[in-house]
Amino acid sequence: DAGVIQSPRHEVTEMGQEVTLRCKPISGHNSLFWYRQTMMRGLELLIYFNNNVPIDDSGMPEDRFSAKMPNASFSTLKIQPSEPRDSAVYFCASSRLPPPRPDTQYFGPGTRLTVL
Amino acid sequence: TQLLEQSPQFLSIQEGENLTVYCNSSSVFSSLQWYRQEPGEGPVLLVTVVTGGEVKKLKRLTFQFGDARKDSSLHITAAQPGDTGLYLCAGPFTDSWGKFQFGAGTQVVVTP
């Protein structure tokens, strides 16, 4: 199995530009999570999908952030317009079962976003 | 609000020494998980504990879930440089279905 695939691995952009991060979850997994990791705030859950439906987006920081999951094998996280404080590593993770049932979340390698 | 507090924030030890890291909360969790994250990679699950008082062993790593399911510990015996990484505990919220929270993590550095 290829694991969770994220692209790009690194993104450098200028303030005000639109950024789109992509994720392909593990085949057969029904839950998908987007996280953001910074030194200051650690690993934060942004949004969670179950069966392609957004369940909880209360972690999305602002309206500039949006996420979609058009099908079971693809999700995007978009930031428009981007700001320097959005600089972080963004992780996508997938699992077979939704919380609160304990299950393994498989994380992708992350996208390191730098907004200048 | 359920918060997971991890301590210490940073731990540097010599190869062969033992170490313990802690994950505490004032709230009850139905389960807790421990992940290890290495630089440039995503976290990788080490173990899930679900029963109060449960002890699980993974080679030189011993995980314990508190009787009241509010805390957990990870003990590493005879640490090796390969144990270096960021150790994160995580648990599902009970008051918000689907929400999952991670602690801030303990950075462990094991030097040869």
C-alpha cells in the first residue's frame, strides 16, 4: 500500500496568493483529517471528513481556509488569500474508522508551506 | 475543554538510560494513543490504550493508561539513538463526536 500521499511536499508562495494542498488517502479508509503543525501550537486538527462529508470544521482558523473531498480518494485544502502566519507543516491523515472509536490514523509526509 | 498536557517538553539522555514521558488531562478519555514523529515525517502510531489501568509493552517501550483514564505514561528502557523523536499522545473528544486532539509532545533526544 502506498500510504497517504500529499502534494506538494514543499510550497513557497507570496502573501495574498492562493495555495492548494492535495491529499490522497489510503484506499478503503473512510475518514480523512487535515492537521496543521507549528512550533507554537503543535498539531492542530483543522477539519475531519467521514465518507467524504465534512463532520467538524471548527478547527479551520478563518474563512480563508476551505477543504473539499469530492470523492473517497482525493481531498484538497485551500488557503485564499495566504498570509505569513499560515506558514506551517500541513498533514493529511486517514483511518478506517471515525473517532471516537480508537483506530490508527495514518499520516502523510506533510506539506511544508512558507508564505513570504 | 479537554486538554492533553505532556511533560516534559524536552528530554535529552544518553544511550542506555531509561526515561518516562507523561500525558495528563483533567478529563476522561475513552482511549489514548501514542505516536512518534521523526523529522520531516508524519506521526506514526505506536499504541492505543483503551482500558483504565491497561499496560502495553512494545519491545523496550511500556505504555500505561491511568485507572481513571485521565492520564498515560510512556516508559523507555535502555534508550537507543533510534528512539529519538517527538512523542505525541492523542485522544478523541467525548463531547464533540469526531474531534481528535493531540498533546504538544515531548521531544526526546538519545545520544550515543
